[in-house]
Amino acid sequence: AQSVTQLGSHVSVSEGALVLLRCNYSSSVPPYLFWYVQYPNQGLQLLLKYTSAATLVKGINGFEAEFKKSETSFHLTKPSAHMSDAAEYFCAVSVPGNDMRFGAGTRLTVKP
Amino acid sequence: ETGVTQTPRHLVMGMTNKKSLKCEQHLGHNAMYWYKQSAKKPLELMFVYSLEERVENNSVPSRFSPECPNSSHLFLHLHTLQPEDSALYLCASSQGVGEMNTEAFFGQGTRLTVV
């Protein structure tokens, strides 16, 4: 079955610094991959998705992610962190005929 | 507005109470889901419905009982819960189960506290 692993349950960066949140996937077939963001006491909101078109995917709020098949990775990046980026981020994978599987989440803290 | 609405947003219930969580989606989707999100644990998929039929039940205790009367509405009936059932319960919908390129849309969740 497909799965994702998010490396690091908590990441802390300074405002203006690079954000890098790591996600590795496991799938026996080409996967579709997603990043979601969750603000406190809210549901999950889609940031971006990879659907086998371009390997570099741009999302909302200046985030992007690159699909690397050789590394089975789909890391999320943002060049310059903003205070409003503080939230929990979830990587998810979907394959044909199956529901979506989520990672354990990474909490991003942004220091002033 | 995400298109998926959950009520109530907050619920406190005793262990002997019976209550229900409601979810409604306005997106024309055919699949709906219940997830449980506990502190410091991964998101747990509880139930999946496709075209009003349950297609997956991940060994959820019988004190949680889902109901999907139509493709737009999903309920989670709760009875004799335990304090460890306190969590954020999230509803989601998608175009279909197993349709890869369609993302799940989430409601804002119901914060449940069992006392």
C-alpha cells in the first residue's frame, strides 16, 4: 500500500529564511502527491498537488514542491518564511483505486 | 468557504450521552470521509463512503456509527464514548474514491471533548 513519511515533526525557521519540509513516499505505481496546510482548529487546505505533469509544482502562498522519482521525495519549499506560514503541514499520497494516505504532519514555527 | 460544512464546531459530551456530528458538502462530490485527528498522532481515516455506500471501515469501535443518507450528507453518531475519543473530527469529500488526481476538501472540523 502507498504511504508517506514526513521527516521532522517540528521545524523552526526565522522570518525571511528558507522553509524546507520533507516528505518521502512509497508506492508501487506512479503516485499523485499533495501538500495540505492546517491552521489551529481548522480543517486541511490544499497547498499544491503533483499529478504527473510538471515535476516542479507551484502552489498557493508562495510554496512549491518538486517531485523526484529517483529519491521518492516530494519536499515542500518556500524561499522566504512569513509569520503567517506558521501552521501544520501534511503530505499525502493517492494511487488508483485507493483513498488518500496522510503523513504524520510537520509543525512549522516562524520566529520573528 | 471550503464547500464542506461541519456542525457543531465544538461539542462537549458525557460518556453516557448520545450525540451526532453532521457534515454537508456542496461540491457535487461522490465520496465522503470521516477522519479523527488526535494530538501528536497521525490523521486517522475512520470511514469512507462512495455514492452513499460504505467502502472502508478501518476497525473503528462500534461506539462510532456513520450514516450517509445521500451523497451530500454524512453523519457520525456517537454513543458511550471514552475520554480518549476526545479529538478533532474532520469530514472531507472528493470527486470519487480512488480517483487519483482529485484532492480531498475538508471541513473545519468538530472539536469533541468527552468528559
